[in-house]
Amino acid sequence: MQRQQQRNNPAYDSENPTAAVPASNPAEDLNLKQNPETGEIDVSDINLTEEEKSWLSSKDLKTKNIQELTGLAVKLKIENAAGLRRQDMIFEILKRSAKLGVDIYGSGVLEILPDGYGFLRSPDYNYLPGPDDIYVSPSQIRRFGLRTGDTVTGTVRPPKEGERYFALLKVDSLNFENSETGKDKILFDNLTPLYPQERLKLEHGPGEYTTRVVDLMSPLGKGQRALIVAPPRTGKTVLLQNIANAITTNHPEVKLIVLLIDERPEEVTDMQRTVKGEVVSSTFDEPPTRHVQVAEMVLEKAKRLVEHKHDVVILLDSITRLARAYNTVVPPSGKILSGGVDSNALHKPKRFFGAARNIEEGGSLTIIATALIDTGSRMDEVIFEEFKGTGNSEIHLDRKLMEKRIFPCMDINKSGTRKEDLLVDKNDLARLWILRKVLAPMNPVDAMEFLLSKVAQTKTNTQFLQSMSGG
């Protein structure tokens, strides 16, 4: 019914979406005075601070906490403000501010529906559909060559009679660039993939031993496809947090997205408070279709940014649970592998993981994903076996190290990076080979204790490698 109304409404697929909105009575449904001569609204009885006025025309209204939003809604005389959901409250605030003559700006990530029109979804709500989503007409999608995943910013107008959503009037920026220049881009699938050549430095402090050890034994580069192989309770989430903080500290130019699939809500909150990048989640109480939709939106957004020559890093926890979600959602093929995995279920998770690449034309997409093992589930083992050879870097975690509270719980001899000679200086590489020869006969616990004792004696990894004899 909703789609039929949208098709019949000329505001939705007009070839001139920027046309002026017909005049309406701005004081309608409001307790506001109106000048009978000019028709202008008298807002003298609404006392807003300068800061609150700036919120009304700001794209960052969604970042305000619920107390600030409620206070603003009450001042704008929105009825039953305290009883509204957050998204409904923002919708009413924007609607009221538009009638007060304030220009409204909106931004979001575009999701194009099968009927040809789309909506700007908000990362703040994990790309869930909501009442404050912004409608994008088919004519604008065609004009700017928009696709799902494009980050769009522009001027919006409030819904007219019979409409349910705000509508995009003008596109100001596309993927953080000018809307006109942003149209000229090469499709992601047509870009040339290369091995990582520019290093992502993770070392960001003498006492951060976790990232220093990873930097030494399994160096990562822009465009890496890395797999963190982790049994339960081995600190994989903490390792991801350390890697995320290292990337935001050392590489502020990188667009960081943390994608949490089927995780606990408290872990999501912890990640949001400890990581400076964008955190997108679908918790374990969400249906598998939701896991899949979130993952595909994040991947499409990353691809669009890479097309514009940005460096993007996705930290995925975990690819095993994403594959489980696809196994539930995919139409049954009739061919079932051991563990109950449908033969077609792993195609899309592989496409997700396989999207990581360094691009010859500029830009890169790095994906660091965790894979669960030793969970007691045959399905998880089958999923891991399918992904085992697909990455070009692996970090193996060991439960024996966790039992002795040695961090990072990393099995050094099993971990490593392919083509690490493209990332590491030749002199450092020779020293690292000597170090690996020394550590090879040791078990994981002894090897990590030995390495940590040596790393702790120096302030940087460069000092540590230079201090090695025979270098």
C-alpha cells in the first residue's frame, strides 16, 4: 500500500526533484502566532539558545543524547515528546524546525530498493529503516549515478500532505566529495587488485605489546585480507580493539568501520566507547536477515569509498557468524555439506571477504575478520576450512596462552603474512627471519614469553630489531 502511494505521488518520481515546494500554512497544527499581513510565523514565544538553533540546521542532530533531544522537543512545543522513540522525536523536531523556516540538511548511506527509489539510512541506527530516513527519487539516482552504499549529504524538505518521509532536494556532496566530480569513478569490479604495498603501522606506544607483536610477526598493509583464527575466550575482541585504536592513531586518513555480527549488546557498547571509528552492529537477538542486510550495507559503503580512492578498513567480528546467518537466509539448494552447511551459503561471505584488495588505481579495502574454531560445532569447523586459504595474512590465537594469562594469545609459529617482503624493510626482514628461526623450536607459550621479555626491554620495534645480534 505504501509503495502504491509513493508511485502515485508526483513528489516521489518527479523529473525535477528540486522544484519549489507549494506554499502551505506554516502555522498549521502548531501553537504559533501568525502575522495576518505577511503570513510569517511569530516565533517570539519559542526561546531557543544559539546552540539549540544550530542543532536544527545541523546534520549532527542524531548525535545528541536523548535528554538534549527531549529538552529541544519540549521547547518546540512537540506534544508527548518524552513518550516518543528517539527516531520519531528527531523526525518531529526536523518537521517542526522546517515549518519555522530553518534549512534542514541530512546525510546518510543510500539503500536503493527494487522499485527504483531509495532512502538514506543512518549509521547511528545500524542502517535500520526508520521514520527519519530521507527519500531519494529515481530521477536523482539516475542524474548522479547513485548506487547502494553511496554516502550522500544534501538539503532536504519536510514531507508534504500524504507523504511519510523527508525528501532530498539537492545533493551537496557524494562520498565526501563534490557531487559533480563524485560522479566520475571507475566501478569497484573494474579496478585492478594488487598485493598490499603500503604498511599499516600498528605500533603506537612502548607499552602496547599486543600491537607491537602483531606488527613484528604478522605485519598488515593497506588492502590486506587478514583472518584472526580464534578459539573461544582467547581475547579476539580485545585484539580487534587494539588494532582499531592503532589504526585510528597512526593512520587518521583511513576510514575505519567495525562490524559486529551476532555479538552481545554490552560488547557493542564497549566497542563504541573504546574505538573512534564507525561501529555498526547486529546483535545476537536480531534475525539472520538483519545480520545479512547490515553486512551488505557496510560492504557496499566501503566499495563506494574505495572507488573514490579512499583507504577503508573493516574489522569484522565474526565471519563465522556471518556465514551462519547466510546459511539460514539462502534458499535451500538441496545440497548439504557436513555440519548442515548449504553448498550455496558460503558464496556471499566469500564475496565479502574477497572484496579486500589493494587497488592499483588508488585506494584500498582492508578486511580483518575473526574466524571461530574449537566451538564444538561441526558447522563452524566447515566454515573455517572454507576460509582457511582465502586470506593473505593469518593471526592464530592459542587457548594455552589465555590459560596462563599471557597476552596477546598469539601462536607465533602459525601466524604470518604472505608477501611480507613488500611491507617490511629488507634489513628488518632479515632480522625477522632470524627471530623466527630462534622461536620455531619453542612451543607457543615459551615463544611468546621469550618474545615479550625481549620486546619489553626496548621502546620501539625498530630498536628491538637493531638490538638483535647477527642483524
